[in-house]
Amino acid sequence: MFDSVGWGEILVLIVAGLFILGPERLPSAAAWLGKTIRQVREYATGARDQLRNELGPEFDELRKPLEELRGLRDFNPRSALQRSLFDDEPPAVKPNGHTPGPNLTKPPAPPVDEALAPNERPPIDPDAT
């Protein structure tokens, strides 16, 4: 839980707690917070175990999309931009699992009108005028 919180942040919280609660109430508030966090963890573990027992193997299938969403946390926009700009060939399978189809051919070039002969009038399109 405290993986992303460093010692500096914890120290700031303790100092803020001292100013807000005072030295008399801070120990009891810390004890209450610890007890509450422990109780929430127990509820979450119990709920997860109960779901696992009731759903059986379907529980693992339910967790697969959640694990994929956790992978999005590791998304790095800088590396995605570098890949899209500097990679010559696109990957066979994209990170989201999409397999691109065959490359489309270039659209045909529009027909080139022949040049008019000298003193020839261009054709008139009545709908355009």
C-alpha cells in the first residue's frame, strides 16, 4: 500500500497531524487509522475469497480484463510516440491485441484531363455554373 509513498511524505503527514490534532490526540488517531486500514483489508480479502469460492474457475476469467487494465498503468506515451514515429514496420500485433489487416493499396490517381488545343473552348458544366 505504501509502495509509492516515501519517507518524506510520511514525515510531512506526521508533522501535519501534530499541528492539526496536537500531541495528545495523535497517537489515538494513528491507532484508529491503523485499525481501520487493517479492517478494510480483511473485508476485501474475505470478499475476494468468497467470490473465488462461489465462482470457481470463472473468477480467473473475470480477473483477466482487470489484469489487462493494470497493464495500462505502465503505458509510456514517450515510448509509444517514438515507436510510431521511428519504427519502419508496424508490429504484427498491437499492444491492445489488435492484428492489423493487409495493407491497402494506394487509391487510383484521378484521371488527368488532356490539354486543350490552341483556341479550343473548355467544356462547360451547367451544374457548376
